Amino acid sequence: MTALRIGIVGYGNLGRGVEIAVSLQEDMELVGVFTRRDPATVSTVHEQTPVRSIDALESMQDEVDVLLLCGGSKTDLPEQTPLLAERFTVVDSFDTHARIPEHFARVDAAARVAGTTALISTGWDPGLFSINRVYGEAILATGCTYTFWGRGLSQGHSDALRRLDGVAAAVQYTIPSQDAIARVRAGEQPALSTREKHTRECFVVLEDGADADAVREEIVTMPHYFEPYDTTVTFLSAEELARDHQGMPHGGFVIRAGESSPGTNQTIEYRLQEDSNPEFTASVLVAYARAAGRLAAAGEHGARTPFDVAPGLLSPKSPEQLRAELL
Ligand SMILES: NC(=O)C1=CN([C@@H]2O[C@H](COP(=O)(O)OP(=O)(O)OC[C@H]3O[C@@H](n4cnc5c(N)ncnc54)[C@H](OP(=O)(O)O)[C@@H]3O)[C@@H](O)[C@H]2O)C=CC1
Ligand SMILES: N[C@@H](C[C@H]1CC(C(=O)O)=NO1)C(=O)O
């Protein structure tokens, strides 16, 4: 069987994770990394991984089956996904939840005209957690659904910080409210506002001459990312960031607490615990790359979300093997 030829667009935490994840797949091969920076300045996990300018994609349409787009959701993917969907089958991890409908529409328009396949918002949230929220609400029609993240490093929120003028480097940790979790687990089915479920802690290295108060204000008022939350901002040196904030663990869980009949309680829970958020997310993207290749081969054109992708398409096993081994 011909290996699925994968291209990585954008080489940061997620791109590095995809490079590793692809190397573990027997049915895939990595064509290379495509970056907006000078390729000579980008060092990869595996020294044999080719690194090219993103411009090289212009002439490589016939050399890549699926592009995995590893740019940031704040500013990269809104531009890159629809543009690259004009010529390639693409998979992204777009995670600005409030903007997913508009992202879907733009990518879908490009992919339909081009006759390509585009899977958007794959990952774990949006992604695996989204799927479990749908399962929960479809199965337990009466009930409440809750999502809690962390304590861990959100890549999307960290990326959003790094895009601000005056910010040289930054990370963001998401902290769930233990009181909110306790109330949910006690079966209260509480109505919880966004602010009551999580707080956000930002650690920011300023560029020389940057105005700390102005940066702080930009952060805490940032729509969708920080404005709906109680957010703290701590400024530190590049040395402190490198010393104290290297790991990228994360995780969380989705709970659907409901009733199948009055007084008969049912609970569905799906939990993730990640030593490395980027490596886990990359593993999800690579599984969806397999699905995207199959959907493209079947002539399924346009944009799709994880809601639209049958689980079996993610597996390297054949439908016959799945029925025999995992059903
Ligand atoms: N759906 C989900 O569950 C999840 C989604 N995500 C998404 O993944 C996105 C990417 O996260 P992450 O990989 O951590 O972001 P990074 O900031 O590490 O990388 C984003 C882009 O920035 C560029 N870049 C990386 N390093 C440098 C550098 N040293 N100097 C200049 N540019 C650089 C790269 O593009 P280039 O090579 O072209 O310069 C890269 O693609 C997040 O924004 C988030 O939206 C993440 C986790 C979970
Ligand atoms: N998209 C998130 C994945 C999860 C984590 C998260 C958060 O901490 O706010 N929201 O969704 C990420 O970029 O890490």
C-alpha cells in the first residue's frame, strides 16, 4: 500500500509533535516541513527531515497528499487554511471556538471550489472533547454537560499572548475551579458561567521598551481568549521563563450528568491527561490526516469537522479488522 505523504506547515510546538507522530505511522511518510521563516534557521527533531520555505508548496501539489497545518489559531490558520485548501487536502486544529462557524464557511467555500478536502478544528478541544459533548447530549437528552481543562498549558492561549505587540515570549496556564468541579461531581447540575469554571494565569516576557500596563490591558480585554475569565498577568525574564516554564502538560474532562428517566441518574465522563499537550494534539491531527486522505480519495470535498468523520477512518486498521477486533 502506498504511504500517505504528509507535509507540515508551520514548525512550532505542534509542528514538532506532528514530525514525531508521523514517524510512528507505518502507513505515512513525511515529505517535509514548510515554514515562513528561513529554513536554515529551523532545527527539527529528526535531522533528516527536509525543511523548505512555505513558498515551495507552489510546485509540490503532486508530492503531498495531506498538509497538516500547525500554525496558530489567533492569526495563522484563519489565513492559511482557506488559502492552502485551494490546492491541498488540509487538516488544522483551529480552536477559537467562537469563530469556528466563520472559519468553517471560509474553508468550505475554498475547498468546494478547488475539489479538495479540509478537516478543521481537530485536536482535543475542539476535537475529542467536542465529540464527547455531542455523544453526551445525544445519549442523555435530559442533563447538563460540563468541560473542565487543566491545570495545564493552553497552546492556543499561549500563542495568542505571543502575537501581541511588545510580547517576546509567553505561556498561559488554565486552572479549573475545584469548587465548580465538586458541585458538578456532587450531582448539583449547577448553572456555571465561564468565569466560575476557570481562571487563567499568563507569564509574559516583554520586549525591550514595551509598556507593561498596556500589554496587561491588551491581554485581559482580549475577546474570546481572556476577557470572559479572571486573568492574572505576571511579567518575568526570559531566563525565568526558560527555567520555570518548560513543560507543556495539560488535560481535562467532559462530563454529561443526566437522567434516562425521572430519578434514574446516568453519567458519562471522558478524561485526558497529557504530559505534552502538543504531542497529544499532534497525535490527533495525524490520525485525522489518515481520515482526510481517505475522504479525499472518496471524493468527499469541502470542509468537515470531527463531527463529520467516522471513527473508523482514523484507524490504520481495515473495517474488517475493526469489526473483528474492536467492535
Ligand atoms: N484543537 C486543539 O485541541 C488544540 C489546538 N492547538 C492549536 O495549535 C496552535 C499552534 O500551537 P503551537 O504549536 O504551540 O504554537 P507555536 O507558537 O509554537 O507555533 C505557531 C507558529 O509560529 C511559528 N513559529 C514557531 N516557532 C517560532 C519562532 N521561534 N519564531 C518565529 N515563529 C515561530 C511557526 O510557523 P512558521 O514555521 O511558519 O514560522 C508555527 O507554526 C495553537 O494556536 C492552537 O490554536 C493546540 C493544542 C490543542
Ligand atoms: N485548544 C486548547 C486545548 C484545550 C485547552 C484549553 C484551555 O486550557 O483553555 N482549551 O481547550 C489548547 O490550545 O491547548
